[in-house]
Amino acid sequence: MKLLKTVRADPSDTFVFDQAAEPGEWAVSGAFMFANLDPPTLTGKTRAAFRGGFLGIGSFGWSTLAQIVEASAEQRAAAVEQLAAQLLQHCGAPDLKSARLASEEEIAFAASLCEYPQGMLIAVSRRYENEAIRESFRTLQSNALSKPAPVFSFVEVANEEEAPVERIDFAAFVPGERG
């Protein structure tokens, strides 16, 4: 079976969300976290989580991306129990039985998003429409490059007028670094 795990492609989740999920946590959609809020009035980091975050069930933090991974029956059962405990602690579930039922539904929904190959990245987009939270999911393919694309490239142009040499001290942009 397949489930979702949180991914941190870059450090942006750590400043986009109030609490970022740790990379590699089991993940669910997390839309239930906004059920008792008024989505049109959300602002800042809470709004960012509403609009595009997966909920990491270990930290109850948010992740912009989730990845489809293989999971054993034991791992799925552990994820259900972990989420149930979080629902009791953070969401006011009345008892463990109710929390497990809700957790089973959330994990099953996350698994239903995993019809694509293992390793595929998934992103969520949420909106409030007709007095309901609507979610859409899209898959993202990694590029086939074996290394990151260059940030800068230099091109020599022949027969151009001599321009003064411009020097940029990149180290000056990094606090505490001097060349």
C-alpha cells in the first residue's frame, strides 16, 4: 500500500507556516484543522496552511509537499494510532474510539491520493467556496537533471565594447561572512 510523507524541498516551510512539519512524517490533507475556523478571515501563516499545506501527523506541523511512499500494514496502523492520539490531544476528540474512526478516514483519504507511482510529489490547493472547504491536488514530477540547474551562467560576447569590470562581493550578502 502507499501513503503520504512530508517533504521539505527547501527551508521555506519553516517560515511560511507557524509550525513546519519535519521531513518524512506521515501526512494527511489536514483540512479538518480548519473546520471550526472562518476561512475567509484567515490571515498570515494560518492562511498559508489553509491554502496549501499537508498536515504532518507527528508534529502537527505543515508541509507544502507530500511524497507517495510504500507503507506496510504495520506502518499504516501506527500512523492511524499516532493521528488518533493527536486528535485527542489537539482537536478535542471525545474519546479514543472516535479519534481512531476519524483517523482511519483521514489515512484512507490520504491513501486514495496515492494512485501514482512511488516517489511522486503531491501538492494541495484549498479554497473556501459555497460555504465549504474545497481541495484540489496536483502531482509534480521532478526534473530529469542529475544536478541542480545553475543560478548564474556567463556568456562571452565577441566584438562588444570594453565595459568596466564589475565586481560583486557575494559574501557581503551573507551576515557574518566577509571575503
